[in-house]
Amino acid sequence: MTIEGQIKDFISRNLLFNDKGFPYSEQDSFLDKGIVDSLGIMELVAFVEENFNLSVENSEITPANFDSVARLTEFVQRKKMEVPD
């Protein structure tokens, strides 16, 4: 499954409690659309760290990185390039 797919699946199942898929576009703002609240962001951070084996710094928890599927996908891709396999 792609990074984007994993993120959408996690949000659908764990934050929206929906097993029918992610019903929003990849660019929809989590906060503006009410998809994720502040506690949900913390769950997303934990998911990213565990699922993608990355460390997320507090300074990286910003709307630029965590406010849509597209932004979060790009953030994970950037972080993965920083970490050697």
C-alpha cells in the first residue's frame, strides 16, 4: 500500500471510525473540514513514527506537514529520504 493509502486508511479507521474508505480529497484540510482535531493530530504523529519508523520533532508538527493527506504524504516522503535504510 502507498504512503498515501496507509494514511487514508489509518484516518478512516481510527479517527473517522469508517471502514468504507476516506471520503475526502487528499488536499482537504484536516482542521478546516473537522476531519482531525488536536488529539487526532497527536494520534497521527504516533502513527507516522510507528508505521514509517520515523522520528517527528515537535517543531515539525505544523499545518504545513500535518493538515491534509497530501501534506502528510509529502512530509513522510521527505523524512524517509533523510533516514538511511
